[in-house]
Amino acid sequence: MNEHYVYIHLNPSTNEIFYVGKGKGHRKTNQTSRNRKWIEYVSKLSEPFKVLVLKDNLSEKKALELEKKVLNKIDFHYNDLTTNIAESEPDLDSGIFIQFAFNESNSSSNEKLQFRFEKMSDNEIIKTLLDFPNELKFSELKKEFDEIYDSFHDNYDELEEIDEDVFIDIESALDSINDLIDEYKVSDKENITEFLTDLERERFDVEFILDEKPKGKQKKFTKRIINWIDKKLNK
């Protein structure tokens, strides 16, 4: 049944988005079973947090997909610091940093933090967060690049044994290009020209790997990455 939805929690004073979630029933307003970062953020609010449903009548799979897309969009493109816990994020026992426009944690500066949605209506916020003009184009790009990315991981152990330093550089280059594609895929601007400029910078970094004189499969992989980039730049 399509009973799931994707929702966001916002700071009522600034419209900073501090949580993106998916759920059904009363989950969007429920304050139980929340992570430590969410609890700490809400405890500092002077009034109840704001709730917006971005899209409803979704299957659980579709809700999960949209939740991830919206989170990526916020993380890549906006100042909002969500309290969602990422798998790769360390859980620091010493506490977390929360951006409150009204707190005095940065007393040395008189500048007030500006949030993307501070002066926007609820409908404008929802419309912006659900706008992915580059999604189709970059989904195709992602599919192409995944062939290289997956091939690298299929040959992970063999590639690592050749030269560990070169291996790390190749892996870093692949991750960087993969993140670049993800970043532009969720942008609310049609900015393919900017993407190609950034991709060209990535090419320079990959060229440096060739200066390390990679051997065997490592050399083939490095050239494969460069050839893929060149095809995109010359289209």
C-alpha cells in the first residue's frame, strides 16, 4: 500500500531544515525514537518545531528514494545542518554543532547565518526541494560511470596488491567523480556547464596518477577514467 510519506522538520524561527524523514501515520509529529542529535536540536528550540510533508501516498521504496534525494540536495547545496545520522558520520560523544541563527556561539561575529528557506513560504520550500531538473540527465551519467566504479570494486584486491599508494589515488579519484555526479544530480539549477568545468578539474587530478607510473590494471583503470571524462567533455 502507498501509505508512506517524506517529511521535514524545520526550525520555526529560521526555516532551517534540521531533519528529513520518511514514515507513515503519525511518525512526522512523533518525538519518540529519535536520534541524539535530533533530541539535542529540539531541546534548544524556544517553540515547537515545524513539520512539512513533501510528498505522500508513496510506497516504502519510493519514500526511501525520495528521502535520500532530498537529504543529498540539502547536504550538497544548502547551509542547513541536518540531524540525520549518516553511516559514514562519526558519532561524537562530546556533542554536536548546531546552527542556530539566534544563538551566540559565534560571539566574535555579528553576521547572522542566512538559511536558504528563511524567507520562503511552505509551498515554495516544498516546490524547491522536489525540483530536480538534472535528474534524468545525471542518472544516465551515473549509470555509465557506475560501470567503471563497479569494475574497480570487483577487482579491488588485485588492484590494491599492485601498488597501494596508486590504488588509494585511483579510489579517491573515483569517489570524487562519483560525489560530483551526485551533487549535480540533486541540484535545483540546470548547470551542466558548471559540472563540465568541475569534471575537467577532476581530469587534471587523474592525470597526476599517470605521473606515478602505474602498472598493469592500475594503468588501464586510470586511462579508462580519463577516456570516460574526455568523452563527456567533448560531447
